[in-house]
Amino acid sequence: MPQRVHRFLFAVLMIYFLMPSGAQSQSIGGGIVGRVKDQRGDSVPAALVQLVNTSTGQIRAVSTDNEGRYEAREVSPGIYNLTVLKGGFNTAKVSDVRLSVTQVVHVAEITLTVAPVGNETIEVRAAEIAMIETNSPALSTAFSQKQIRELPLLTRDINSLALLAPGVFSVRTFSFASTLVPFAVNGSRGRENSFIIDSVDNNEPLFGGAATQFTNTDLFAEYRIITNQYKAEFGRNSGSVVNLITERGGNQWHGSAFWFAQRDPLNATNRVERAAGLDRPAPFAENVLGASLGGPMQHESTWVFLTYQWDGARNDLSPLYPQVATLPTVRGLNALSRQPLTQTLSALLNDPTVGRLPLVAAPCFSFFAGLPANNPCTISGPPNNGITVGGTPIEFGSFLVSRAGIFDVRDHQTSFRVDHRLTEKDDLYGRYLFDDLRTPRTVGAAPLEVGFFDPGLMPSYHELFLQRTQNAGLFWTHAWPRALHELRGSYTRISSQLGALGVSGNAQETLPSVTVSDTFATSPAPGGTPAGTSAFLAAFPAAGNVFTMGRDTRPSRINSNLYQVQENISISRGRHSIKFGANLVRTLSNIRDIPSNLGEYFFAASASSGFQNFANNAPTFALQRFGNFGGRGGEELPLRQFSQFYFFEDDIRIAGSFTLNLGLRYENYGQPINRIAELNPNFGSQIQRDNKDFGPRVGFALGLGSRTVVRGGYGIYYNPTASSPISYTVTTLGCCKLPAA
């Protein structure tokens, strides 16, 4: 491709992204370096060194300099055979040189022997590689494909591998947005880690952490975490840098199929289960099924690799978290159906739990002595505790909801990657990643509702969390004998919803929270005793007294779109390995997360009973919050951010075992919170960009043999402003009012 085409393409991308409105510029490639000499120990200049990927047959060619040194940078991880050719010498071949993510492999000196005229031979030698990387100041830990697939990861979360690296500890139990932030490094916050897949960003823009939580270990070829002193090409956060590379096809068709299963008989009882009186673990079953396939679409020029995984887990925690619902009995439902239906009564009768639970024979609590064997556990006392509608008695009961503690998780993951060799110097590949997750937020009611106020929420309105993540990328490289040009573009979309997603869309968007308080069912049911009823009602405050339909909040929605473009150039010249580049990121996020935007309606006893007020649609008290700012904007907050990053670095070989790294990085982050200032006149002045975020990097590596290296360095690192507090600000700045009854 002509040089002017390169410049034109890059200029177009720059213009597109440089619009008013984080991420980093980095690489997953490694390097192979060494020296070629003759039998007398003299350097062999201008020798051709070919690196042949054993899987795909792709060739990368470099030449030796005047000192006989060769250096191939930004080489894709894999296994390579090295071939050294020079006129008048026998050809030397070094087999099976394994290259990891960002690793620089030092190959032992290769000696070329003089070949008799017309009788050149090929001399094959075993690879002699240093045990540790001796020319980088960065401290990192790598895991090969074999380790990724075979190490016992109970949750199959590949980021659990990071916990095996020094200085890394788990923060899942106390970290903000813990599902996205699995660990912290060297005392930094968990959300200050940077996650990369195939050189492009995999960071959740609002909460931090990895945007996609892939658990299919067949998808990845290598995992590396850099925990200290990373170079200028890496940035965005001050914690660790996690590098992941996806598997690619080869010249041979290969694949896998797997089934991973977990069952409760293999588990031990925990403290919660023992405290609940269980003598065995709660029922649990998980099945993870998947397959992968890779191979050549066209031999030695086009390769494909694809994967699919389905994860289904069910944990029945009903014995640990029982739920009671107060509903009309069958007689009560029949009596209500003959009444003139108001808007509130219609909503009650249309609720899935109300129409199903009283009709199903199910057991009541077995560990409360004095309760009946089957539902209802308690009922209205004569004459129905005064619960009437239009003078007609309405019988209620309290019901144990069977299997209310079912915790179902469903996750679909798939990937598709195509690599294509355009020319001997140009490579192009694209890949697509997809993850679709559905999981309950909690078992039963939310923790605050259980701990402080039990509203008797209907099971149909439990909260579900849905998230779909997609990432598409296109990558192109052009190689010269001593230089490499990389151009990458990617698009990521993260869509999530949280709310009562198990009911109809109309109910999600229009039905407010309705809480009715009355003495519905506080008397013994047939087969029960007063003592058993009293113990039961004391254990479940809402039972027989309160029921709640609907949610006070519409389901929250967060949609983020990230557009990213990178360009890097690497040059090897003498003792210098120079690399510089730019990374531009445009982030578009839309948030709808306003508590109480549907409102809460409370019906309690006044001149009429609480349920009579409910039937008459006469609330005692109501509260509603509106999510706009002083009448500006709507319920959805659009956040816009443009970030740009530039770097320059140079690895200088001072001596054979001493390498000095010098670099400078510039980072410029957007201020998405300014969007609130545009909508709310009381916010104050906008926050200006910090245009002085320069981060110098200085590091060294001194090799003391093949097993020991001394590293050191200094650097300044920056973290972007977390957008999660902005989301919280949105949920608290709305104005509230009481709707008219």
C-alpha cells in the first residue's frame, strides 16, 4: 500500500475522532532479539533472519546490523522457527522459540559456519532462551494457553489468574462494582487496573474493571499482567495492565468440545446454611458447554477461529431465604372478580403471583410448630378482619412462595476471528466478541428491604440484571526490515438493564410501587395453632400485614459506545528500539437511573380500611421523583467524552546485559460531568480539562546471568475521573413532589 495511502487513512481517522466531547495505546506484541557471528567471533552484518510462525506459516523478516544484531519487534505471540541466511555461509535454523505477550526473547548467539562453494547445508539447533526477561524494567507474570486451560479455576473467570501474581489481591467482597473489579495491585484501587484484549481497550467506562467477563478459556492464547514499572506505551490507569490475546487459526484444522459441571453433592455446607438449620448444601447445579474450531480458509494466507460457550447455573436458596406473600385466597379471588374493577384492583388481579400462587398446592413452613402443613400459613379471621370491598368480605392468606430463592444465571459467549496475509509485508485481521448475560440481582428482596423494612414485595417484581457486550476490531500491520507500522480500530458497545424485567414492558414502565397495609391474615389457618401463628408472624413482619406490587423505579438502562483508533510505529536502529504512537477514544454513554421516577403509593387505614382505600384508588401518601434538572433534559443523561493519548519510548542497549528505557507519555481526559453543568444552572462552572498530564518514564534492567535480573525505574501515572459518581449524582439531583391522589 503506498505511503500516501497510509497517511490519508490515518488523517481521516484522526479527523473523525477529534470532535468536541479512557483508554491507552499499547501493544500485545513481543520481540525476538539476538546476534549473529561467524566462526572467528566476528559480527555478520546484513544477514537475513526469518521468523516463521509454526502455526500459520507467516514469515517476518529482519536483517542484522553492522554489529551482527537483529531485532524483530511487535511480533505476535506464538512459537517460531528462526532461519538465518547469508551468502557464503551455511543456513542456520533455530527451532521452537516461544514468544509470550509483550515478552522480549533473547536468543543465544547464532554462529554461521563457512559453506564450501556449491555445497551449502542447513544446520538445525535447539533454542537456548534465557529463563527470565532481562531487558525490560517492567515486572510481569504470564500464563500460557496450557495454563489457562488446565489450571483449576472454580468460577472459570480468567482474571482469577492474576491472583497468582505477586502484589495482587482479591477485592471482590468489598470493591465498588465488585462484579467488574476482581482484584487490586500494589495498594491501588481495584478500578485502577487497565484491561486490554488484542491491544484494544476492554475497560468499562463508568465503573471501571473489565467490560467483558469472558469465562471461555478456549478463547484465549495467553494472559499477562504487568504489575510494576510499565513503559510509556501503557497508561490510562496507575494499577496493573492486563494483556489478553485471542486464539487464532492455523494451517491445521483443530478444535475442542467441553462440558464443565458443578453439583451441590460435591460442596460442603457453609456457615449460612448451618445457621439456617440445613444439614446439606443448598441445591446447586451448573453446566458450562462449549466448543471451538480453527483452521485455514486458504492455506498459508487466511485463517479462521471461532468459539461458543453456554453457561447455565441454578442455585436454589429458598431454604436459606424463604419468602412469604400476602394474597387473596381462592375464595377471596372469586369475591374480588365479582366487584366493579378499579384501576388498582385490576392491577392486583393481573399480577402473575396473585393469579398463580393461591391455586397451587404447596407446603407451608415445616420448622414452625403449629402451622398447617400446606398453604395458606395464616388466613383472615372472622369476619375477615374487616377486609371488605363494597360490603363483600375478601379473604386473604399468607403463603410461603415455593422456589422463591431460585438464582438462575444464563450466559452466552461467542467469538469469531479471521487473519489474512495480504502481502509478505502486510497482515490484516478482524475479530468479533459477544457476551450476553442474564442474572438476578439478589435472592428474593434487596438486602436493605430485608434488613430494615420488609414491604412484602411480590416475587414477580424481583430485580433482574441483563448485560450485552459486543466488541469488534480491525487490525492492520505493515513491516519493513527494521520498522513496523500498526493501525487498529475498534468499536465496543455495552448495554445493561436492571429492574423488574420479569414482568411485561408496560408494567415495567408504568406501574408504580403500591404498598397496602392492613390486618389481612393474622389468624390461624385450618390446621394451625395460635402459638405457631404468633411465632410465624414475629419472624416475618410483612406476613399477613403488608403486600407490595410494582417497583417505584423504572428499570435502569445504561448504554455505552466506545470508538477507538490507535497508530503505533516501531523502529529498530543500532542499539535503539524506538516506539511512538497515538490513541484516540470517543465515549458516548446514556444513563437512565432515577430512583422513584414511577412513584410510591401507600394505602393505610384512615376512615376506611387500608385495602378499601386501595380498592377505591385513594392513597394515603405518595412520593415521586423527576429526573430532569430544573425542567431541562429528560430522564436519560447523555455523557460524552473524548480522550487522547500520545507516547514516545526508547529501549537503549547500553551493554549486552544492561538496557535503559526512556519514555514520555501525554494523557488528556475529557470531563463528562460537564454535561450536568449544561443541564443544571445551579451546578456551577464547568470543570476544565487538565492539559498538563505529562508522564515521564525511566527504567532499567540489568541481567546478572540467565536467572537473575535487577530492575528499577520511575514514572508518573494518571487515572481518569471515575464516571460512577456522576451516575450517582444524577440519581440524587432530581426534584420530588407528591402526586395528587
